[in-house]
Amino acid sequence: MTSPVVLQAIGLTKRFRDGPREVCPFRDLNLSVSTGETLAIVGPSGVGKSTLLQLLGGLDRPTSGEVQFQGAAFSTMTDTQRTELRNDAIGFVYQFHHLLGEFSALDNVAMPLWIRRMPRSIARQQAQAILARVGLADRLEHRPAQLSGGERQRVAIARALVTKPAVVLADEPTGNLDREAAGRVFDLLMEGVRNQSSALVVVTHDPALAARCDRRYEMSRPD
Ligand SMILES: Nc1ncnc2c1ncn2[C@@H]1O[C@H](COP(=O)(O)OP(=O)(O)OP(=O)(O)O)[C@@H](O)[C@H]1O
Ligand SMILES: [Mg+2]
């Protein structure tokens, strides 16, 4: 049985115009990811991996083509619908964690649940459970500045997973970690998405990590 497609890019083109200069990282790109599938995006620096992830998450608009989430094009949604969809169904992990510095690890992870109006005590319980799963049960009240780089990335992964999104988009989630820490953080991400059957699209420079995904999508410069 084939799994349903969660996210699909159809004929996706992105052009940035900066005065007379124009950068077109990709043209007519087609890509899809299905429920529970893990997909690695690989390719040299500047090829458009982060740009693609932004488009897949509905954070930016393509120049042409479209991104469909479970068959519905982002371009047909209102801003509110897009924001709600992102909060409900998409988890983001950024290269530099983007955690809120004033908040504890626990509150950073509980935040997406509060935004969904989940009662505070239940949100904190769920956040605590997922932080325990990524090995941070004894770091709940630490603020990001009091955590190591690998610990911060684990908090960011817990935050992306806590809402059990249909898809997790991760941009170099292990890019600033040493090899061993990167491997461990990547394991937690893979285990997390597999446990809850989320699809994963992960950008990585590391071929060994990319090889652990079900599929790889290689980006190269258009001529
Ligand atoms: N807002 C923008 N305005 C103009 N050009 C941009 C903008 N964002 C990205 N670009 C250009 O688009 C290209 C792709 O950038 P992107 O960040 O997607 O690359 P990347 O593959 O993620 O690279 P890296 O591996 O270094 O993170 C780059 O040449 C970049 O200069
Ligand atoms: Mg990038």
C-alpha cells in the first residue's frame, strides 16, 4: 500500500531580484514526500536548500509553481489559514535553533501547544514527556544560554515534534555540532518522526546522515 502524499512541490521556481542582479536557485523543481517518509535534501552551499524548505513550509512564496499540503495549494489559502496550517501540521527545526532566550527549555517546547490553546498544565506535561525522550529530563528549567549546542538542538527537535505534525522540516539540524553529537541528534530526530509517523524533510551536508533517510534529493545549480 502506498502512503498518501503529505507535501508536494510542483514546477517550483524561485527567483530573487536585487536591483539588476537576479538569482534563480532552482527552476521547475518537482518533489513529494509521503506520510512517514524521510527525505534528505543535499547539495552544495548556495544551491537553494534553505529557500526550498521555506517554500515547503509556506514561509515564502514561489515565483512560479506551487506547493501543496495534503492536496491543497498554499497559494489558495489566506494568510490566517496558512499560519494555522503551519502551527497544526508542520514542525520546523532551524540550523541555529531559534529558541526563545528568556524561556526555559520546557516553556520553549510547550509554546506551540499554548498557541493551540492547550491548557498550560497539559502542555507542560506533554513538553516534559518529549524532552525526556530526547534525554533532557534534567534540563527542563535551563534557558537556552545554559545549554550546550547539542542540547539546544535537542530542545528545538522536541519543539518541532511536540504537536505531532504531519511533516517536520529541518534545515541542517546538526550543522553546528561535532560528528558524534550530530549523529546522536540525528538519531533522535529520526526516532521522533518515526514514532509518530511524521514525514521528514531534512537538509544536511553530511552524506552519512543523508544515507539514513528513505530517499535523497540532490540539488544542483540550474545551467
Ligand atoms: N532573500 C534573498 N534575496 C536574494 N537572494 C537570496 C535570498 N535568499 C537567498 N538568496 C540566494 O539564493 C541562493 C540560495 O540560497 P539558500 O540559502 O537557499 O542556499 P542553501 O543551499 O541553503 O545554502 P547553504 O548550504 O549555504 O545553507 C543563494 O545564492 C542566495 O544568495
Ligand atoms: Mg541553507
